[in-house]
Amino acid sequence: MSSPCTTGTRAIGDEEASLRFKPEDPVDVQVGKAISRYRIAERLGTGGMGVVYRARDERLGRDVALKILSGDALDSGSARQRFIREAQLNIVTIYEIEEADGYHFIAMEFVEGETLRARIARGPLELDELVRIGADVAEALDAAHALGLIHRDIKPANILLTRSGRAKVVDFGLAKRLEGQGSLAAPAATVSDLTEAGAVVGTVAYMSPEQTRGDELDPRSDLFSLGVVLYEASTGRIPFEGPSALAVIHEIALVEPPAPSRIRPRLPRALDGIVLRAMAKDRERRYPRGADVAAALRSLLEGPTVVVETPDDAQLLSARVPNNLPVPLTSFVGRQDEMKEVARLLRTARLVTLLGSGGCGKTRLAIQVARNLLESYPDGAWVVELAALSDPALVPQSVAVALGLREEPGRPLVETVAEYVASRALLLVIDNCEHLTPACASLAQALLAAGAGLRILATSRQALGVPGEALWRIPSLSVPNPGGAPLPRQALCLFESVRLFLDRATALQPTFALTDQNAWTVAQICGRLDGIPLAIELAAARVKVLPVPQILGRLEDRFRLLTSGSTATLQRQQTLRAAVDWSYDLLEEKEQQLFQRISVFAGGLSLEAAEAVCSGDGIGEEEILDLLAHLVDKSLLTPEEGCESTARYRLLETLRAYGRERLQRAGGWDAYVERYCEYHCALAERVEPELLGPKQASWLNRLEEEHDNFRQSIETAHERGDAVRELSLCGSLWRFWWIRGLWQEGNRRLTRALDSRGAPARHPARARALHGAAILARGLGDYTASHDRIEACISIAREAGDREGLASSLRELGNLAYVKGDHAAAKSAYEESLLHCRAIGDRHGIAAVLHNLGSVALGQEDYARARQFYEESLALERELGDRTGEAITLNGLGTAARAQGDDVAAHGYHEQGLALQRELGERSGIAYSLGELGLLAGNAREFPRARAYLKESLEILRELGDRQGMVDALERCAALEFRQDQRERALTLYGASCALREMLGVQPMPEDQRRTREDLGTLWDEIGADGAATVFSKGRAMTLEKAFDLAIGGLL
């Protein structure tokens, strides 16, 4: 059993001398003494501006909590009014405010229970109890704030837990009134401190930053204190601690505590966001009202929540504002002034480029600024990472992918992106521009000219050179003067570099602590590293194996060595080099060798790749795994997340550049680049046939993981004039590019390889490349190029006697004839292909040709024959484990069933096909299945479902640039609009599809052609010949892109 106030404001030294109540104040009352009708029973504790006793109300026969106020607490009328206001709060019942027998006192409800302080002493609270208590306190504060009172001393000792489990806030003795009746907008000049207290009022460990500074307070100050209480209640630890009040104040002002879930992993990570937002240093980032805190807490018990890890409440912002900002894996330390300055620049300049050397924190600062400014950009903040790119032509594509845009046939991608940003307010973060400066500058200039709502925040080692660009060089983190006099530990915590070292060191070695003995050594390490974040993080990683004095000693040797280096190099680059030199020199000889060798990888690397490329010359293949693990342990190599079946690793870009230079200096660069390219060429050739087998899904994912390495290998082969290897790589990857929808990139790379000087005219690698280029060109609607390439394939295959190559080339020749509606030519090519496949036992080829012959029969309306071919093909594909072929054939059976009027069977086939294609990531097949399902749903008058199917289908087709598929989709949308009685829109879309079919020279299926004729006949009759002709002509005049916009608009 306890009173509302068992402890009061602590005396914490000279810096708190201004506290209103002091222990020597003459308010001590003897037990048994009567004050008015209240007889003192026992002293319970010290409260703000007084001492609290349990007393007996002898008139009413009940116990009360009697707060005896310090001598002059109610000397002024205004102070008495404050306590009258306090009595009006429905927090603890106040019976009487009076003066009697020479004492000023408040008689309050005596509540059976305990303080939250006593409860926490037994251990951290479980989530349901924490939510109940926290929400009660938050709502009590909300009521007080609404009446114009700020508590200013929220702490566990001032929260009473009743026997029924409810929480009550007590001791408003330090309360402060807002003239604006609780208004958060009231300016500082209108705020009155009714306690006449000095600058620092309250209990230091729970104070807000503004309270420690003596600044004007508002209700959000109480919510900061509540955040501290929630932190302590959930973890059992106070977030801000120190040996003195000054040390605690420094922590409150400058240190970001670890998230509660890092201390107690059982806690939901969503709680982290609530607590850390309440404790945000900047009050503008806190919750505005106590009711908001209560609602957020209660949501933790209402179902799944979104993980939030930053104090600026990224959970709520991300729900409101679209973005692709990565979730930070470590805390963001310091940089408060830098973030404000960059935000200021973005208000005055539309392009801001953060300049600095590798490792200085450009990327992290840019992403943090973007996260802070999310609410300023209604259309989102989008990060574009360029570090892995070497081809300038891919810069617009990377931006488009980040924004969710698709390439449009016949239109430069830059125009598509520019049109998108023209009417939007968004922030684009383009990271690592230095190696692609001209391309980035050109794109930035084009996009900025398109729309006034766009802001670009770029990171680079050099300026982009765009007119109006604002340059901002990132300073190093603040550091102590390593040559100056030692500073106390509390003062050193003011420096960002020291806080970063401490944060990263404790994350890696939880037992590490900053002590009076090691603090100055840590400060010297940070100072000698010039406050460069990468260098400091590398240094902090060594605490697992070295004490800090030894770290300092080894680092000092490296700096002495580099002071005699080239003065032409920027000092910051020299310092980073020194830090990496030092970390590199800590490696064993074989670790150093492996670190050098893995620098040839452009993207991540697998264990298998490292073994193949980096073993030999003193490193056994069996040693690679352990050596990689050592590099990971020593923070020079990062394991990639999300790789379930195969371990993958990635070098930071700066470390890769360092390793490359070391390897070049050792004379091994050319040899290991050759091994790297040789490995990836062999991998591509090995995987190509697997894309038709039972493990094709996993192999497709493997190629996706290695795509940056394949791109680099292709670029290297091209630069070195190795035309055969370039052709071989591209010829082996075309199926991956086709399945994963990278048609334009694949076509561009294949075309360049085929046109390269020195490319052999009759080589098998050329034939494979021609075959893939023909298929991609057909998909993109370039039938002339497709025809020329496939004829060249056939010529090479006949000359070489390559029956397998000839069979596949004839099959593609038939495909080209089929899409153009020449069924007889298609059938002839397919039948010749089938003869060659049977002769050589090519069962995959046989299955594919049987499918093709089924499609010809379907186009000739011989449905029984079509089903026979399809079923034979399907059985063989299932036997071979060719899931891609199986999915395509299921689609064929579905289309045949629809043509015969069996929509139920058709739906079943297409659903099966869609499931397989989604598993494989086969983009064009997904689009086809969705289109057919949309048509079937429209026939069944299930219009919402039809619109959903067709919308997704259209989006994929636009992304692919599949012009024939886009025309088919327009007809499906026209049919749906017709069935929804949207006559004019249907007729417009039919007009567009008819004109585009004529332009491409492609024919629809007979069943679809009949449906179109019937719909057009009805529309002509209903609208009238003249009106219908006008609308139809309007559609015929549309571009494919305009028609697509109209179609998608009808699906929303």
C-alpha cells in the first residue's frame, strides 16, 4: 500500500539548485499531529514543492494523502489558482486545498496500490501490462494538457497503480500552465511558469532535452518523459544514465539509446517505434498528443503491426507516403546540423549533391534526410542505387525501376520518366553517381526541366555540373583534438565520432563500455581517423579482438607511414586509405590475398564463385570458406540478406575499389579478371540448358543474383575486344532476359555483340546470339530484324550440319510466321523442325514443336487437333520437368477451351498456368494468363475481378514492351468496356487495336476476331454510322501509349 507520491524531485547537485522544494524547507510534521481535521499517521515521501503524509480524516473516517506544501508555495494568488486548476483534473481525486494551523496543504485521495517504480523493481513489464499502464498515463496527460497543465515530472514514482490494475498520474506540484489552454501553437512568450521555478525543474533522468536546457515547455515535453518511463518499464533500464546530473543531461541531449527490443528481444519491434518517437530529441518529431500515444500503444494488442525502428515514426509516414527507403540496420548517430542544412538546401535548390570521399557517410545521410522529409513529398521519396552499374545506358532504367515505371516501345525511357515526374512532388535520391557522372547529369537536367515538384538529392565524389546544382561537402564527424588535454568521459560523449564508435563497438561486443580509463584512448582513435565514419566503424569492429590501446598503437603506425605519401591526393582520401590500410594490415597473408581477389566481382559473390575464381596461387579451394568467414568477422565483407539456399557476400564499394588497387599494384588484376569472366561465361553456358529442366526456378533466381556480374563480364569482354566471349555470354543469357522481362536490355546487348568488330560470322556462339536476338526482337515487335536474324541462324546451322540449332531456328521462323497470321508457313516450318528434333532425340524440342502445331491448329479453328497437340506436348513437358513449357501449354489449352465455349475449363487451365508462371517469374506468360482470365471474368460479368486481372496484365506488358501482347490486351479491354455498357470507350479502344494490328501486321485468333466483329456491329447500330465512325477514327489515330492510358483508366 502506498500513497500517490512516494518520492519527489531528487536533489542532484548545483545544476539543480533552482528546484523549488528543498529537504530543509520547514514542512516536517510530527506523526500524530492534527492539521485541521487530518491527523498525521506516517510520512510517505517527498513530492514536488512539499512532503506527502498518510493522514486520517477524523470527520469522514477515511485515510487521505495529505501534501504539506513548502513555506511560500501558496504565497501568491496565482500559485493558489494553479492548484485549484490541479484539483479540477480527474487524475487523483483532490478533496480539499486549504491553509490551517500555519500549513498550506492539499488533501487527496489515498489509493491502495503501489507506484510504477515499485512494480519495475520486480522486473520489466509484459506487453499487455505495459500497454494498459502506458495508455492510462497518456490519456491522463492528454486530459491535463487540454486544461492547460504540463506535469513536468512524469516518472515511475509519480504513477500510481491501483489494485484494479489502473494507472493514475499524481503530483502535479511542478505543473506549469499554458495560457493557450493547452494549445501547442502558443508562442513561448505566452507561457507562464506558475511555480516560479528556475531553468531546470523535474527529475533529470526523465527530462526532455528542452527541459534540461531550461527552454519553454509544451505538452510534448511530458510525452518525452512518458517515453522514458515506457522504455524503463519495458526493459528494466533507464535509457539515459550517468554518474552525475551533468552526464545524464549530456546523454539526453546527444545519445540515441538502443531500441527496447535490442535489450529484450521478446518485445515487438513495433513498440520500438512508439517509444523512440516519444523520446525524439526534436519535439517536432514526437507525438502531438497523449491520445495519440495511447492509441499507438493499444494498437500493439489489436493485431499485426508494422516494424518501426526510427524515432521519426517511419511506420506512420511509410503508411501515408510511398517510398522505397531501406530500413536502417544500425542506428543513425549524430549529423543533426548536417541534416538540417541539407533539408534547407533542398528548399532552395532543386538539385543538391552531397560530395565526399568513399566512406564519409554520403549514402546514409542522404537516406536519413529523405526519411525525415517524407511528409514534404506527397508522391514519395525514392532511392536509386548506381554502385553496381557500369553501363551509363542503364541509369534511366534504374531510375524507372525505382519509380515503378516501364519502358515504352519506340520511346526513350528518359521521356517516360520525365513525363511521370512532371506533375508530381517527389524526392529522388541518386546514390553513387561518380562513375556515371555524364549520364547522371544528363538525366538530372532532363528531369528537372520536366517538373517543378521534383527534388534530386545526389551523392557523388564530384559535382554533376548541372546548372542550379547546390554542392554540399559532407564534413567529418566531430572529434576531440587528439593532441589536446584529455577531457572527461561525459564531455567526450558530446562528440559524434566517439558516440559512433561506442554504438558500433557495443553492437559487435555487448560487454564493451566507455569507461573513464578507455574514453580518451577511444577519442584519440576517432581524432586520428579524422571522424570518417567508415574508418571509425572499422576501428570499432576490432574491439572483439584487440583492446583499444592496441588499436590506437597499430593505427598510429599506419598514419606515420602515410604522411609521406603523395600530397596530390586529397587528405580525406589519404585518411580513408590509412584506415583501410590499417584494417587490411590486420589480416593474415591469405586473407589479404583473398580480399584482393574478390574485388574483381561487380555484384555479390557466392562461395562457389569465390572458390572457382580466387583459389590457387597459394590458397587452396578448401580454405576459401574459412577465409571468407574471417573477412566477414573483420567487417571487410558483408553477408547478403535473403539468400536462403546459397551463401552470398558483398564488398562495400569503397573496399572493392581499395582491393582492386591492391590487386593491380600486385600485378594480378588482369589474371583474376580473366578468371572472373571465364567463370561467369562458363556459368551462363552451364545454366542455359537448365532453364528448360525441373530446377529452372532456382536457376533463374541464381542468374538474377549474378546479373551484375554477368553485366560486368559482358562489358569486360566488349572492352577487350573478346567478341566470342561477348557473344557466348549474351547467347547464353537470352532466355533469362526473355523470362524475366528484360527484353530491351537483352536486345540491346545482343545487338551490340553481333555488331562488334571482330565478331565471327559463322561461329556457334554467333548462332546462339542470333537466335536469342531474333526472339527478343519479335517480342518487341521488330519483325524485320527478327526475320533477318533467324534466317542467318538457319544459314549457319545448315552449313555446320547443326540439326539441333537448325530445329530451334526453324521453330522460331514458324513463330514469326504465326504471329503475322501466315499459318501455312508456320506449319511448314514447325513440321520441318519436328523432323530434325525426332531425328536427334531432342525431346524438349519435340514438346515445343507439338505446342506450336497446337497453336496453328487453334488458329485454323481445328480445336480437336489443337487439344491433341497440346495434350501431347503437356505430357512430355511434365515428364521432362519443363515447367516453363508446361505453363505455356496450359495457357494454350485454356485458350482452346474458351474458343469452344467451355469457360469453366478455360479458367482452370489459365489458373494453373498463372501459378506456375508466377513461381518462375515468367513475365510474358503471367501477362497472357491474366489477360485471358480477365476476358473470362468479363464474359461472366464479374467486372471487378476482370478489371483487376486486366490491369495487372497491362502493367506487365507495358513494362516488357510486348507490342503484340499490348494490342491483344487493348482488345480484351474493349470487350470488357462493351460488356460494361461503356460504348464510346469500347469503340475507341477497338479502333486503336485495329490500327495497331495493321501497323504491326499481326492477326488475332479467329474466335477473338469474331467477337470483335460482333461487338463493332452492335456499337455501329447503337451509336449510328456517323457517330460510330467518328469515335472509331479517334481510336485509330491514337498512339499505342495513349490507347494504353485510356485502357488502364477504365480499369481503375
